[in-house]
Amino acid sequence: MAHHASAKKRHRQSLRRQERNKHWLSTVRNAVRRVHQAMADDPSTAPAQFQSAEKLLRKAASKGVLHQKTVSRTVSRLHKLVKSAG
């Protein structure tokens, strides 16, 4: 447990950041899942789902939640998947 005021503050900040990061990761995972689901159910809706997922992924990278190379790799794979449908 932290004893100094500065250490207590850092701990509070880290908890807030952790919650924010959890929210973003969950949102991004759900968006990627929606693209895969669209490909399985109705491939004609996949491009729209892909666009929203890409936007969320890029935003998460700009916020530092995900690494830029991870995002680029994920977007590339999703794009390849969506293009393969039609």
C-alpha cells in the first residue's frame, strides 16, 4: 500500500486509466466481433461494420490503449477478410 501522497495519487490515476483502457478494449473487441459476425451472417453489411471497427481501432491507438502496429495488423486482416467476400 502506498504511504506517500504522491504514490497514492499515482495509484488513483492508474486505476482511472485502467478503467478507461478496459472500456476501450472492450469496445474495440466488440467492433471486431461484429465484423466477423457480419461476414458469417450477411457479408453485404460487413464493409459498414469494418469502417466503424477501423475507426475505433485507430482511435484506440491514438489514445495509447493499443499499439499502432497491433492496430495496423488487425485492420489489415479485417480488410482482407471483408474483401474476400465480394
